[in-house]
Amino acid sequence: MFFRRKKEEIGVRRRIVLTKQITDSIITYAKSWHPNEGILILQGKKDKNLIRVTGLVIPPFSTHGPFYSGFPMYELPFDLSYIGTIHSHPGGSNKPSLEDLNHFFGLVSVIICHPYEVQNIAAFDRNGYNMELETE
Ligand SMILES: [Zn+2]
């Protein structure tokens, strides 16, 4: 899949906000899939450079392995509230893999790594750049 990228988007720092409830759900989900990866779709709203996550959706027909998790995008209903994904890394790094960047979906990729605490959560944009992440 090829995504056309607008020039002005490059270099813009986006912020992402996760509510306490979303954060707790992500942590619980990641732990439940350990030692495999878990993946969820993020629902939310984008306002200028602020992305607020408001919900989580379990993707249909998702696959989970120790090094890969994913879902067929063509099975997804077209929904503008789907703004990205969150997946877990059972290893100790929350950096996106090349595979993650090649399968980027939406505006943001959130990754939580083992041992799945709040401080193990990181967010990246399509180019693999760190996004500022806030939990409230
Ligand atoms: Zn990954």
C-alpha cells in the first residue's frame, strides 16, 4: 500500500493523549497476550496536532505471534474514528520495527513493551518519529 504524504506534515510534532481507562485497558490486553504480541485499533479524534484516544477496538481476524501481530485491513469497516493501532512487544523494546513501519495504519502507532507498565508505552508517527505521549 502506498500513502501519499503531504509535505507540511513532515517535522510536525504531534501529541497523543491516553485516558487512564484506555491506558489500563492497553496494559491488561498486552499482559493477556504475553508472550505473544497483542494488537488493538485506536479510536479517537485529531484536533490540529493533538490526538485524543477515546476507544479501543479488537480488530477482526487478527493474528498474534511472539514477533508479529496484525490484521487484514480490508476486513475493517471504513471508519474515520480509527486513528491508529496499539500493539505490544513481548521483548524489552518499545521502538517500532521495520515491519511495524511497513504496516503502519492511520496516524499513530502506539507500542507497549514488557513488563507493560505505563512508562513502557511509546507513540510513533508514520516516519518512526517519537510522538509526545500523555496519560491522564
Ligand atoms: Zn511491533
